[in-house]
Amino acid sequence: MMIMNTKRVIKINRTGLMAWLLMLASCSLLLSSCNDWLDVRPDTEQKEDGQFSTEKGFQTALTGCYIQMASTDAYGMRLSMTSVECLADLWYITPSSKRYAERDLSNHDYTSDYAKSAMSGIYTSLFKTIAQASLIIKNANENVGVFSEKRIHDIVLGEAYAIRAYCQLDILRLFGQMPQGGSMQVKLPYSETTGIDEMPPYFGFNEYVGKLKSDITQAEQLLKDSDPAMHYPYNRTYATGEVYEQHAYLQYRQMRLNYWAVRALHARMALYTGDKQEALTIARELIGAQRADGGTVRALSGQSDFKAGYLACPNECYFSISKYNIQSLAVGYFSDNEEKIIGTYDPEYHLVLTHTMLDELFDGENTNSHNRYTNLWNRQLRDDASALWCGFMRYCYDEEKVTNPALYYQIVPMLRVSEMYLIAMETSSDLTEVNRLYREYMVAHDVASMPEFSSLSDVHTWIENEYRREFYGEGQMFFTYKRLGEKSIKWMSEPAGENTYVIPLPETEYDPAQAK
């Protein structure tokens, strides 16, 4: 697949998605003009009352959280494609690179101004989202009567708890101490306040995790009986006969933190914090989950998605975020991926893989049919000297040929079925179960015949490599290394230690250790 040009063409054929994106657009105007409800201050009580005086006001505020999550400082770039992937040394970056932050983060130089600015941007963006979610929680608990139905109230409140937990988990995974076996003790803020200038309390690791579990549990309880995703397919989340316009907000639950997504978040959190049994239980539940009508909730979709050209695997996402300009970001960071055109790869600006790195990435795998190898990597990228490189294609598409780009292309995966399979394979002690899951997983990647695992130790060796292959450009590998306490990061020249994995808090951030 080649990118023919970089102009943005948005074609939306589904009325429901259009309504949802129009709501996003209206929220964007608020975001660009002021900080009315993302950067809430104690002196905005009157504005807060106006914002949350109607059900639509709550929905608009919640949509604003997702917009903030999609910003370039958060999951729209730094926490998916660039900064956090550089922490895992996943990109080849030349010493002369003009991507200064990515260069320094790849070298784990956290003292440089560029690295500090990148981490500060991530930290601030996450806490803006957290503050907004907390504001929704506060007002939803106080203004129950505003909502037309209890289920709408519970969906809004449940999503707000889930958004706060999603972002706070990544604060922990980036800035927190090692989850297992480290010597450094780090206290972090778990913010339940409604403004980023209000000082939140700081917690040690166990207390912080307790807060996470509480928010996730609250979200699960609120969404379990109210979320349409429990009963209907993701593309039809309202009952037959209901007035569509009244329930348009409930459409396209795969782009929001629905009940199943919150369960997947719970499994991710449990694995990271060391509760392998809980992670396994939830992963098994999700892999086998069925709706009330007997249909599978979410299944591995790599085989069908890659065949259709959907490289972000939208049909196996429990949760994804909308990023309308993801094409231009991909071109800017990964090149325009035009095959055979000399000068397409610019070593000063683009993030790529060498052919040796790609071979090592898929070492031991059958690459003849492997759909990630054949679809996600353009192996014909050329620099000014006509040397070949490997360009990343997950977020690239031909704008002249696709339909419904907003639904199938302009997204960043946040939680996927693949992760649940890997969690189950990593935590299960039943080799027969692991091999069954492995066969299903590999068929979804168009690899029908692979030797089965002969021992659980073989599984654990494969799992780490598979996280690298599966979640490129989705921001998961650094956290996998940190969770496992890996002393050796692939393609990193020096040994990794706690100073590699525990990112310093921004210098402007309050440090409770210094206040003692």
C-alpha cells in the first residue's frame, strides 16, 4: 500500500458516526478557545454549573476527555507512536536526527530539555484528562436528576471512572517504581480533584493500586447493566425501535471505554501489578465472552482486517481513539512510504527500522504469510543514496481509495483482543490451553502451521518477542520491559536498570519526598 499524497480527505457514510464526530468537532472549538472545562479552576463554579445543567452537557464534557486523550502529547502520538516507543528503543534514530526528543528518549537521557519537555507534555495532558473526568464524576454524583434515564447517568459516570483509571495507570507505568523487585520507592499523585492546580494527595505503590482498582470496579459496576455493548453488536448499540436521534450518543461503543474495554483495562492493570491469577481470569472471560444474543463480543480480526487494509485492526478493538490527522502524523514521522522513490526516507526526520532490525523482530517466525510482516512494513523505503530501509505502515493509507476512514483508518488502538490472548498465554499454567490459544492467535496472523510450545518456559520467551511484534506503534513495549524487569532491552546498547524504567517526574511537579 502506498500513500499517493498527504491531503486530508474525510469521507463518512454512517449517520451515527457523523453525529458522534460532529460532537467531537463542537468540543474541539471549546478546547481551542479556552480551558473552560479541561483546565478547571476553583473560581469557575458558575461555568461548571452551566456545563453540567443538562444531560448533553455531561456528554459533551465526556467527549472532551476523549479529545484530550487523542492529543499529540497523549495517545494521539507520544504515548502510542513516538516518545514511549523510543523509550523501548523500537526505532532506528541517527545521531544527527532532528527529532531531538525522540533521540534523547531513545538514549534514555532524561536530563535533556527535549526529553523533559516531552515527558512534561505527557504528564500534563494526562492530568488534564484526569481533572476533567473527576469533574464529571463529581457533578454526575451530585446532579443525578439531570439525566433522562438512569442508564445514561450510569454510562456517563462509568466511563468517567474508566477514563480516570486508564490515564492514572499510565502515570504509574511511566513515572512509578518497578512493579516487581525494585529498590526505588516512588509516591505518585492519584488525582480525584477537579482542577489541575489543586494539589492531589500522593500515594505509595500499594495505595495507588488500590485507588486504581476502586475506579475500575466502580466503572465495571456502573456499566455492567447499562452499557448497550453488553447486549448489541458494537455497530448497533441501541435497541430496535428506539428513536435514533435520542440515542445517537450510544453509537460506536468500540471508540469509547465500554464495559468490555474496562474489563480489558482491569486485566492489563492486574498483570502489570503482579496479580496474574486475576489477569488470567479476566482474559479468559473476555476471549470467550458472548452477548445476550449469543454473538461473540470481540474476536481476533487480524486475518480479515489486514485483508481489507485495516492495519490498526479496528474490528478487534475494545477501545480506540479517533485521530482525524493520523495520516499526516504518520507521514511526518515514518515517511510517506512511497516505494522505490529515492530520498523518501530522511534520516534526520523519520523513524524507521533497518532490515537487520526487521529480520530480528521476526526471527523464528514464518514471514512468508505473516500478515504483520507483509502489511505493516514497507521494506522498499529508500534514502538519498538509494539504500533500503523499513517504513512503518500501521497508520498509513491511500486516501483516494478508502471509505469510512474515520471508522477504520483514523484510529489509535487502545485495548485489543490480541492483548487478552497474550495475557492468557503468559499467565496460564495449562500448556494445552496455551497451545490452543496460540493456534487461534497465529491463524489470525495468517500463519496456519507453527510448532506448538513444548514447555511453559518456551512460552515466556516467545511472549516478550510477540509483544514487540504485535503492538508496534501502540505504546506497550516499554511497559512490558518494565513489568518484566528486563535487564536487556533489544537494540539498546547499555544494560537497563531502574534509572531506565523510572521516568523522573516533571521538575515543576510537587515532590513529597522533598517536602519532608
